[in-house]
Amino acid sequence: MSDEFNTEGRQFNDGYDPTWTAMQKSDDDQTGQGRKSLQYYNASYCFTKNGSLNILTTDEDTKWRGFNPFLKHYYQMKRHFRSGMINSWNKFCYTGGILEFDVKFPGKPKIGGLWPAVWLLGNLGRATYEESTNKIWPWSYKKCDRKLQKAQEISGCDSTSHYSMNAGQGRGSTEIDVLEIMSGDMTDLPIVKNGVHQPYAAMTLQLAPGIPRSQRRPESGTLPEWGFTWYSNLTYGPNTSINPFFYGTYLTETKALEPISRSKAESYQCDSLSCMLSLDESFWDEMHTFRLEWQPGDDGYVHWYVDGDYKFGVEAVGLEPWETQIPNEPSYLIVNTAISNSWGFPDPPFGCDEYDCKTDEGKCGFFPGFCETLPATFEMDFIRVYQNKNDSRQTIGCNPPGYPTRKYIKAHEFKYMDTTKDSHPLKPLKVGGARCKIENSDYCGTHARGSCSHSTLRCVCRPGWMGPRCLVQKFHDDGEDWDVGKFEGIELPFIPSSLGVVAVVFVIALIASVSVFSIRRKKATVDTEEIPTESGTGTGY
């Protein structure tokens, strides 16, 4: 897979592109797990320009009517910032291989507040749709553990194979953060090693279940070597440090008005294995190359590189004591810029609870100069995935036989969409249809890709091209559609073996009863059937 973003004017609204979808929604954050997001994702803020993908961030307001499923009514919501998120959920996924891209970061290196990121998420969870990630994110655990079974939606204790799932295989939506950028004033940070400072890139593998508190896991602001229990076989390159400020999240019991539900028995610990890399100002002035090498399996690993230099690595052997895994899930790509008052913002003064660059009162929680950095653009020159075709552990597609997702998502579509306005999670892909003018011959992808119809004044794509303006080639997922066409009706319920025996005995008894009844009925019929008389007709009594 390779997207060079060379075609000018591409847009990524739902249904516009075979690989990417740009979000048009809020970053659902009513539980606080989204880390207090302040932006609304606007699909038009993701586009191609000058040979690069651009993700724009501004201080414009967005208002919309949101539905509260618990209060059962709509109410007006508002965000004071707009930004973009583009992802390949349920369109392009891969498992294992090399991911490489060139990026230039938005804003200013010394002024915190923007949160650009490039990351991978397992296809069973859809980013910003909390219903889809509840008890799914970031599980990477295949075994059956009765104590954890309620907390893992698709548990290794499941002995059935609903939705083409593999029985006895725990599943989840694992997360690999290739980069998350925190700007800052370049002063050294406390606790960290090797003089790491802001601005920095965080490179992280997130897993569940995590190390329990009873095992003396490290707290934020400490180091594992201070007598805490943490993972081994974590390796660091130059100019890096373990991230001592975030070791993971405990997803606790939800409150009554939250949009998702999780009981105390369903609570669980997530772990964050994270590295920090100091950055200089050049990362905001020019493109730099980031690379992720990911090998699934019992001898697998995840390695991070920047401009060809090794920076951080997690090995499968270091996860063995806790029986979690290097991710095996088919994962999709996400590129976005968020704004959060918990990421790179100063501690707000008392009474400062509104973040808005357009009012004096709303500026109280920002670093000086933050509002002047907007609008800001996150640029990506290209993104490429390389794989070893001779390695069966490396797969292309969102629905590989070893880790299927298609039928599960199909059966639970309500978790992956806004049920108040969407009929399906993704819209059908458009092939032409944009309004056009005859005199503007290049608007429909130039003559080689499409043309403007004289009769309808809409773009008509030539074979092999698609999108409203015929700007993008049709994408073919090389992953095998191995379960398409199989019965997709209601899954049969699981019947325990003890009930199965009872059912068999009942069926045998029923058959025997029916047989006896049939024999008696037949005998009675023979006793009264018509018998010929000497005259040739008549009924015998």
C-alpha cells in the first residue's frame, strides 16, 4: 500500500475515497477517556495540497444537536475548535510489516496545545465511537481467564464461533501509537532520562490486561527501578527516555449518564509502554521520516525509527510474564490533530473552565501565543506499508481468517455509527457525480480519469477511477474475502453439553411417541378400511 497524496484537491468525506474516511463528528469524550478533547472533526479539513495530505486546525466554532441516550433527548453541543481526522477503518488494514511516512508538525515547537498523532488501531474498534471500543480497547490477550472474562468483550473463554470468530481466541482492538507530539518550551523534564525535554514525540504500545495494582505497578511520576513491577526487554535509542508520566489507564465502572456502560466486574487495567524522544525545531520546518517495524507472533516485536535511527522497541518475550501479546489484530491507519486541555496545556487558574481563542475570558487556559499559532496545518508527504509476502504472519485486509472482523461489525453496526443519522457505518463509494462545468476540463480528474457530462453537468469517471471528481484510483484489498457468501443470518445460540444430552433424549422420546401413535393410528385405519363384498362393493362391519 502506498499513498503519495500527489493529486491536488482530493477530499476524504465519507464515500469519497476507497482507502480513507475523514471524520465529520465530535471526538466523543463524555467519559473523559478521550482526554478532554476540545475539537470538532470536520471532514473538509482533510485535503491534499502541493503534493501532501493537509490536516487543518482552526479556532472556529461548531454547534450541533447531540442525542443523550440516557436522558432520551437532544441538546445543543458546542466546540470552539475545528480540526481533522482521517482513517482507513474497515477499508485498509494490515497486520505486521513496515509502516513509513514523512510528516511536518503543525503549530510552533515551543507552544503547547496541539496534539498531532499517527497511530494504528485494531479494526474491531472504531476511533471516536466509544460504544465500539468499550471492553474491546486495547485488549491483546487470547487466553481464557474467568476473572477477566466479563471485562473482555470477546474472551478466550468463548467456546463458540459466532460471526466466523475462532472459538477460544480472545480478541480486542490493540493500539500502536507511532507518534504523538507534545510541544513545549524546551526545558528539561523531571524524572526522565538522558535530558529529554519538550517538545517530544511519544511512541507507545497500549495493551490490556495490564499489570494489576496488587503487583506494585509504577505510578505516574516514578520510575520502574524504584522498586516497581514493569515490563522487561524494553530498549531505547539515543536521545530517548521511558515515559514516566503515563503507565496506562484503569477503565473503571461507568457513571449513570455516560454513553457506555461498564460494571465494576467489567473494569480493567490498561498498560502503556511508552518512550519519549526529544525533538528540535526542524520537525516543524521540514519533513522527517518515521518508521514502525511490527512483527506479530510469539517471537514478535514493535520497533520505532526516526530518520533511519532506532528509538524504541518492545519485544514479545518481555510480555510473557503477563501473557499479553504483541498485537496480532488487523489494524487501520489514523492521522489526526486533536486539542486537549490535558495535553500540553498549563494548569488553568481557578475558575478557568472555558477554552476559546475568540474571547478574553476563554484564553485563560492557554500558553501565551497559542491562539496566534492558528490556523495550523499537519502535513504528510506520503504513507507506505511494506510486507514480506513469504511471511504468513503478515497479512493485508481487515478480515483475515485468523482474526476475522467483518461479520462481527456487520452484526453490531450500531456500535460503529451515529444511529440518529446513519443507516450504516460507511457510505457507498461514489464513482463520479460531482457538479462540473464543461469549460473546466480538468475538474473531473483530467481527461485520462474522467470528464464532465454535457447532458447532466456531472463528472463521469473512466474505468479504474472513482470519487466524486474521479481523482483517485480504485483500491483493491488483496485480502481474501473468505467468508463472503456464507450464511449470515441469526447466529445459533450456544448450547452447553449437558443441555445437549437432555435435548437428544427429548428428541428420541418424542420420535418414539410419534412412532407409537402412528402405529396405533394405522391399525385403527386398517380395522375400518373398505373391504370388497361378494357383490363387489360395500363396507364390512
